[in-house]
Amino acid sequence: MTRMRAVDAAVAILKAEGVSHLFGLPGAAINPFYDAVRRDGTLTHVLARHVEGASHMAEGYTRAKAGNIGVCVGTSGPAGTDMITGLYSAMADSIPILAITGQAPVAKLYKEDFQAVDIAAIAAPVTKLAITVREPAQVPGAFAQAFHLMRSGRPGPVLLDLPIDVQQGEIEFDPETYAPLPAHRPEATRAQVEKVLDLLAGAERPVIVAGGGIVNADACAELVALAELLDIPVIPTLMGWGAIPDDHPLMAGLAGIQTAHRYGNATLLASDLVLGIGNRWANRHTGGLDVYRRGRKFVHVDIEPTQIGRVFAPDYGVTSDAGAFLRTALEAARERELPDRSAWVRECVERKGTMQRRTHFDDVPIKPHRVYEEMNRAFGPETRYVSTIGLSQIAGAQFLHVQRPRHWINCGQAGPLGWTVPAALGVNVASPEAPVVALSGDYDFQFMIEELAVGAQFTLPYIHVVVNNSYLGLIRQAQRGFDMDYCVQLGFDNIHSPELDKYGVDHVKVAEGLGCNAIRVTDPADLPGAFARAKELVRLHRVPVIVEIVLERVTNISMGQDLDAVVEFEELATTREHAPTATIPLP
């Protein structure tokens, strides 16, 4: 056995568990851990400007590639409380990240020591495990358990709080014989899968709702194979978008009351059986349950047994890892005589080719619809889009195209403003070879704009499209129901940038001050050139490049309360020229 500090054992375990990158900020109570990282010399550390930013970088890192687990590190007190939003975001979307915090000495706990807070109690509701490790000899077991829990069942975050004296305590530990604990993932039985296939066979117009659990299970290829074998259209959720390519004939569109396609909603409402795999029946997907459920049966497959029946009782439920279910379903379906679904598929494809929203507008100030049309032209299928919340995200999901898994990286349930910049940096660290394009409204962009300096310091290049209407656009639209426009205006006369004409913050100057490049666009005709220039600047300088697009101040994006009552605020596409980048062009 080897005698070493507990933090040296912790670093050895991180490496054995496959960790290569850390995101965080050092501080007095976590310095022993940083000393162990320094002595080891093999882990790459990205210094965030805000600990919440570090937690979102860890999220982006995990979401970008199968098997990744992002790690964020901070000192005692406010560092841990700053991480809570990231832990909540990760927990809500089933994303495993590990948060490591420093803590006051064990003897000082509960004595109001400087920056001593019971972070384990605070973090408990938004983690799978949050503990303060009180004995040095328990550190290896705590880290092993953390990785076991993050990978088992429904994935999620863990917080380990390490008092400074526990970090420095010496223990006996043998890194050479350490082995990760096996993960537990429930698997559907053959009988359960046969029952699901029987229900599908009895339906005339079935659809598959593909959730983020399929992406988490790295089972998108199996999803596409099963859909093709059974000839069943697929409706991805926002978290499952990219599991089947947008241009695939069986990709029926997104359904929902905000981030949805007209044809996706119409197809779901025309269905008679819905097979949900790895999804939550989130309210932005379902809208009102009376409309969503009326006239159709539901089958729900999820890795977490308490998810089944949480929102509504399905006609049949199966507790299973999405990948395990899909593999068994493929095996069983290949042994069956399958019904002919060609007429139903043709009907769904026809909807996709006709029920489209207009994107081509030449207005100045720019309509956001045109922005996404030009993004479809400028950025290819290898692009990884990153976004979080707001009208920018909603419109992006309505108009952008995603062709591959993990190429729409989105904070689905929590939706914290400010998430996009640090998450995009984490995605860049995880996939430095892939083009990353972030999408924000001006308020999301301003929330954690300081993290742009991280991209400049560590040469993490990506393009950040900022659609700026100088408004809290989604909240303003929601206030229409109250007949008000109150406390949502962000514009003001900027004495240093009068040319902005009351749009307020000069994002170009701020971005340049943080070491990045920035371009402002005010005419839609200039969008192609701006995106081309942004790609060239990324290549030349290897720093974030902001493309700020000045929008019309007031825009209402399609949404409603029910799938059959989505309000369309703009004229719909009736010719090919109205929606030239649609996956199936209009006649």
C-alpha cells in the first residue's frame, strides 16, 4: 500500500474514472486539492470567472460526448452555493457532473467559521448525492460512490464537500488496483418488449417520441434502425433533437407548445399510439394533457421507475435503459411479420412538406426568422448548437436543422439565463475539432458575459450568435396575457455608443474588451457575409467570435397553450421562396 494525502488519492481516482478536464476556481479551502492536481500534472484545468460558470462548463463538457463526466471545483462557502444552479440544471436534464468543494476544518463545522456553510444540505435536493466527507480514509470510497451513482439509473450530478483537514489527511491507498464500480442500469425483459411490439402492431398511426434518455444512452443509431425497421415516424423532444436527422424521411418534427414544428404537432395529434422512450412528458412538449392524450394510447419506457406515471398514467410502462430497450426491440422485431405503415408515413411526410412557417423576410430591423434561415445556410450538419432559454431558443428550435446526436446542446428543464456562454466553452473543450455555434438573446448573453474571457485566455474558439432586441422578449410576450409591457425593456441611451439608437449595451465593445472578436449586423443582406467572416476570425485568432444581430424590438414567436391552439403571429409559408432552407422545400 502507498501512503498519500486524501487529495492525492482523489486525483488518482478522477484519472482512473476517465476524467481529463476540470473547470473551476481555486481558493483557500480547496488549495490542497489544487496542489494535488498541480503535483500530478496530467489534468487540464480551465479557470472560470464565476463558479456558476464552471458548473455550466462542466455541463457542456458532459453533454458534448458520450461517456464524459464534467468536473467543477470551487472553494468553501459561496463557491458551492454558486454551483447550485448548475447542479439543478444537470439534475433536471439527467446530466452527470461532479462538483468538488472545499470546506472549513471538521472541528469548525457548525461554528460559523468563515465561509463555512452546510453545502451538502443545500445541494441535496438537486443532486443524487451531496455529502461532506469527514474522515480522510472515506475520501476514496466517496469518490467511487459518486461515479457509481452518476452512471447508474437515471444519470445526475453529485457534490463532494471536502474539509481542508480531510483533504490533507494521510491514508493508505493503492491507485494501481483501484477499479470503478460497475454501473447499474435496468433492462427491459423480452416479454416487456414483445408487449410493446404487440401494442404497436395493433395501432394504425403510431409515433415514437424520442427523449434525451436515448442520447444519454448513446443509442441514437438503434433508434433510427428500429424506426426504419418498423416504419414508424419519430418525434424527438427538445432534449432528444438530433437523435434522428432532421432530413430523415421518418423525422416527423418536434411537437410542443413552443419549441415545435407545425407538422410535428399535427402528426402527433393524428396518431393513435405514442411510444415514449427516455422522455419526461415535459409540459412544454405536451401542453394541455387533455388535448395531448385525447384519442391515443401511450407507452412509456424510462430508466427511472418513478418517472413512469409521474405526469400521467400510460397504458403500459417499462423501466429500462433506452439503449437496452432498443436493442432488444430490434432483435424481437426482426423475428416478426410487420404491418405495412407506408400510407401513414407518406401522410406524415406530406405534412412536413406543406405545413411550414415563413423564414424569409427582408425587413430592417431584422426579423429573427431570417437569422435562422441564414444560419442554416452558413453552418453545416457538423455544427454543434448550444442554447438555453428565451425567444432565441424557441425560434431556433422552430427553424434550425440538426442532423446528428449531441449537436443540439440545450438546457431543457431549468433554463437558467447565462448558461449558454460557459456551456459552449465546455462543449468546445470536449470537442475541439467540431464547430460550435451558440445562440442567445441579449439578456442571456449578458448574464455571464465575463466567461468570454475564459475563451480568449484558453483559446476556445466558437461563434456566438446574439439576437438583440434589447428586450426580455419571452417575458414580454408572456405579459401579453396581462395586457402589459412592464420591467422588460433593456434599452437606454448609451453615451459611449450613440449609434446604437437606444439599444443599450454595446456588446461589440464589451466582447472586444474581454479579448474576443465581434461583428454587428443590422441588415439581413449582410448576414451571409457576417457568418463567413466569423468563421474566418475563429480560424485566425482561435477565440470566441460574437455575431450580434440587431432585431426588431418586438417580435412574437409561435406558441400557445395546447398543441392544437398554437398561435401563428406571422404569415405562413406558401411558396418555396418563403422557406428556402426547409428540409422538404415547398412546391
